[in-house]
Amino acid sequence: MKRIFLLKGLDCPNCSAKIEKEVGELDGVQSSVVNLMKQTLTINVAQTAADTIASQIETIVHSHEPDVEVSEIVQEYYIPAKKQDTNTSYNNEDKKLTIRLAIGAAIYGIGMALTVFAKVPLPVELAFLIVSYVILGGDVVWQAVRNISKGRVFDEHFLMSVSTIGAFVIGEYPEAVAVMLFYQVGEFFQSLAVKRSRKSISDLMDIRPDSATVRRNGELITTSPENVSIGEIIIVKPGEKIPLDGVVLDGDSMLDTRALTGESVPRSVHKGDEALSGCMNQTGVLMIKTTKAFGESTASKIIDLVENASSRKAPTENFITTFARYYTPVVVILAAILAILPPILFGGGWTEWIRRGFVFLVVSCPCALVISIPLTFFGGIGAASKRGVLVKGSNYLEALNNVSIIVFDKTGTLTKGVFNVTDILPANGFSKEQVLEYAAQAESFSNHPIAKSILAACGKEIDQSVISDYKEISGYGISVMAGEKKVFAGNTKLMDSEHVKYTACEKVGTKVYVAVDGQYAGCILITDEVKPDSKKAISDLKHIGVEKTVMLTGDDEKIGKAVAEELQLDEYYAQLFPDQKVEKVELLDSKKRQGSKLAFVGDGINDAPVLARADVGIAMGGLGSDAAIEAADVVLMTDEPSKLVDAIDVAKATKQIVMQNIVIALGIKSVFLILGALGIAGMWEAVFGDVGVTIIAVLNAMRILKK
């Protein structure tokens, strides 16, 4: 069974990783995921362990973060937090910590001033320094003691406690307090960075309206969107966000969809049009009949998708977590060897070598990596959502960096998917009107764009009561009884399978061949138009490193070739059944460069099997499409292929910052570890090697939010 716990106040990526690991190791727990953005822990637990799991989780959480509040969330569906309920980047707890650090620093400053200028005795100096140390680092030492008592030794609390207390023992009193002061300041800034990153992403996704105006019993009532049922009438005034998905019953307006799609140009809506939650109503008053409950509306689904994305970790994140787990014990052992072995081998100098060991410990904290790397991916997902690209996890964001082959569906992806009947070629004595009417009767139960174009061209109401024995034959077409006549409408494969003698149409376009009672009646020619930015998108993809672009289509060879040549695609495959598309993707996947990824771009509905088979499934034009959001790993919220370029651009920028932080952290720390071992670097340099590097890495990580 699935259970979700709220970890209110959790801001430390390092601690969240430890909590996730330890909860996952509990008996009966099949999976454990901490979402730092939502401050939640989601577990799948066996029924036998369900009764005691809550207390065990609380014990684990408080062993790492005593001030975090643990409570279970019991809801039918996730309702995103309202803006006023979200944590601010600087709250009351931060204010208390600021005051504590200021008092500790002031006492430390007074003690140092008295020592330097008044030449006070050592006991007086020690009194000031010890008091300031207790104020600044008492909680760190106490947490280290608690962790040691539970068998958790090698963490940052242990490193800081041992190194600073050891500094007191060997007479490095001012340095001991200074190290703890700057460590706490660094931790404070790290916490602020996480909160600001969370707030920035929350602001980007601030599409959840706080209220809805509902018409009930002839009166307008303002209520929470959660309390509005499907089928109720809501009124949305200019300047208000649409609270739930619905259909416009009355009114005309312009909608700002920027928060959903990244588009700056407003969309017009009229009576009968779909209106999606999260859009800002700009001009007229709209009367909307709701079609979805709040938890199932577009705004809620998008917020939930983005906020849950951090639970799917990238390989680099998982590597850093594992690396930190082994790295810390190794450097502690090396510090102990550095402090003990040289005096034993070479004699004398215990104090100096112990000091070097403590410097080694301070520098070795892995905070810069375990905090900045998740923070960068966290921000990358937010930056992508700002551009109208929803990435379901940092693993997919990282995978986009390595895409070498992109396979496109044609209709609705590279072309508009808006079909028009451009010609009718009758045969065997049938008129154009008869051919079109028979085709319309066959297509009257279908929602396919081709069917809609035929019905639109027919221009009259089809009497469905005379139609029976409707059969849709996948990859072929449709068979129906229209009154007493057997009608077939489909491609050449359908004509061949029914042994109908027909004349193949040589014109470029989608052809629907029509047969009545086994006799060929004629062909309807339907054309689709290539999207305006498809060609530029293909060109830009090649420019940023995509090695091969391929198109798959069920249309005939001539259409596929014409579109492929117009867009300058590398390969195309036409006249494919749905299962053949999967086979082609598997073939292309087997030929890709080792270590690279294959992405498939489709509409997320008809192409679900191919989306699932690709390394990265990308749904195009997912705005309002539940199927698209469910089927794909990445959702482009508009129908513009150029959004794919934006997605890869953000992914590459994210990976670049991640690699920069790895090089910065490991490079600078390695230098200071060597300098500390040689006795060149002291405690002050060690503080920069830990706290300074961490702050630099965190600030670098925050750059992705501006992308």
C-alpha cells in the first residue's frame, strides 16, 4: 500500500537522501522516495508493517532533523499547496537562527577584541570562546552525539564536532570557534538556497487559483475550487485565473496561457471552446461548465507532475549520493592516518600532525556536492516548465543530453494534423457527391482527423440510425452497413483485402478509397500542412548535436517522401502499422551510438506503445491531454516542434552546471586537502575549502533558474 508523509521543514538534500535510504531499508518497505520540493516521503509498504511504520519513520527523520514535523497525508488525490501556505525563503526559524548566530558571533568578537587589545588572561579568553562555541555549535555537537549513539558516525556533524573540539584540545581556540561559526553560516545559506529554489519553482507554477465563483440556486457563491463538482457553472471575470477545466457556455475573451505553455501570445476563446484551468482570463466575462474535478484539472496535474519530478533522480544524482556515502569514511580514516602515522614513524610533532588531521577533516565535508547537484536538477526542471516543457524526472532531463536519434510521428507532430478534402475522384458511374456521402457514412462514428475532414466536406447531418455493423480495422480502414449497402472506406490494403478492383491515385496526399457492395466507387484526396516551425526545429536539432532525425508515418510512400524532403529529414518510413512503428524504433535503437539515447516524439495518444519503447518518450501538444501527460516522459505543452530544442537546451545547461560544480568541488577540495596534509593550509583555509566552495557551488546551481 502507498502512504505519503509530510516532512515539514526539511531543506537539506543530504539529510533527505539519508532518510530515503534508511526508510527504504525498513522491514516491509518496498520503495521509499523523498521529494525535497514538496517536503514529502512516499513509501510502498506491506500491510503487515503498516501499523508500526509511522513511528519508525518519525524516529529516522528526527535522528537526522530533530525540528522537522512528521505527519501523514490522507487524501484521495494530491491538492497542491496554496501560495500563502508554501514556505517562504526566510521564515521565523531562520530569524531565530540568524539571532543565535549573531549573538554567538558577537560574543566571539568581544572575546577576541579583549584578547588582542586588553591582553586579558587565558581563562577569560576561553570563557568567551567556549560560550560562543556552545551558542554556535552546541546543536551540531549534540546531533553528532545522537548519531553516534545510533551507529551513524561518518557525517558532517561528526566531522565538524571532532575537528573543532580537537582544535580546542591542541590550543587552536579562536580557529575552533571560527570554523563552527562559518560552518553554521554556510549551512544557513544552503538552507536559504533550497528554500529560494523551491519558492522560485512554486512561483513559476503559480497557476492554482485560490477560489472559484459558482452559480448555485441562482446565486453567485465564492468557494474553494476543491468544492466545485463536475457539471457546475463557474463565472470567471477579467484578471482571474480559470479554476477548473471546462467548456465555455457564454462569453468571448482572450486567455493568457503563458504559465502553461510558455507562449506570450494570448489565445481567443468563444462559446463551445475548451477552457483550461491555470489560464488567466484577460478581457471578457466567461461562463464555463466544468468538465473535471479540481484534482483532475490541467493546473493540478501540471503542478503535481513538476513537483513530483524530483523523485526520479538522474544517474549523476545517484552517483553523488553513493559517492558521499563512501567518501566521508575514507577521508576520516585518511585524517586519522595523517594525525597518527607520521609522529610514530618519524617521532615528535604530535600537535602539528593532529592539527593537520583536523584541517583535513574540515575540508573533506562533501556538502558542496550533495547539496548543489540535486539543487541544479531541481532548478533545471523548473526552468523547463517555465518554457512550457514538463520533464517527469531529472533522469529524463539528463537523458536528453545524450539523445543522438530523434524519431518523429508525422501527423500532428511535424504536420498540423488539420486535414482538408482537396479532391474527389469518382469511378464506375458514381458521382462525387455519392462517393463523399458513402465515405461520410462510414466515418460518422470515428473521431480521427481524417474522418472529421470528410464529415466537414460532406456538410450535412449523417443519419446514423441506418448505419450498422460498424468495424474499424486497424491499419486498413472502416467497414459498415449503410442501409442495405456494404461500404468500405480506407487505404489500398483494405481494397486488396476485400478483393476490390480499384485505380491507384498518383497524387500526393492521404487517400481514402471507397467501395460499395464490392464495387470501387472512387477516391477522396485529403492533404495535411507542415507546421511553420518544423523545418527550423529539425535544423536547430542538428545544430545542437542530434545525429539523426527520422519520421514514421502510416501514410503512403509519396506523402512520407514529400514531407521528409521538405523538412530535410535523414530517414523516413511510410505505410506503417502501429506495431511496425515499434519495430522500426527497435531497429533504429539497435543502431544508435553506444551510450546515446533515442527519443520518440508523438501525440501521446495513438503512439503510446512507441513512446513507452523509446529511451525518452516525448508527447507533443500535451496541453489539456491527459493521455499525453500519462504516456510520455517529457511533455511539450504546445504543438510546436521547436519546444523540443528548448527542452534539450535546458537539459544541456543543467548538465553543464552539474559538471562545473563537480569540478569546482572536487578540484578545490583536492588542493586544500593536499595543502592541509602538507601543513601549508590552516583552519581558515579549511573553512573556505568547505563552506566557501559549497556556497560557490550553490550559487552556481541557482543560475539554472534564470535559463
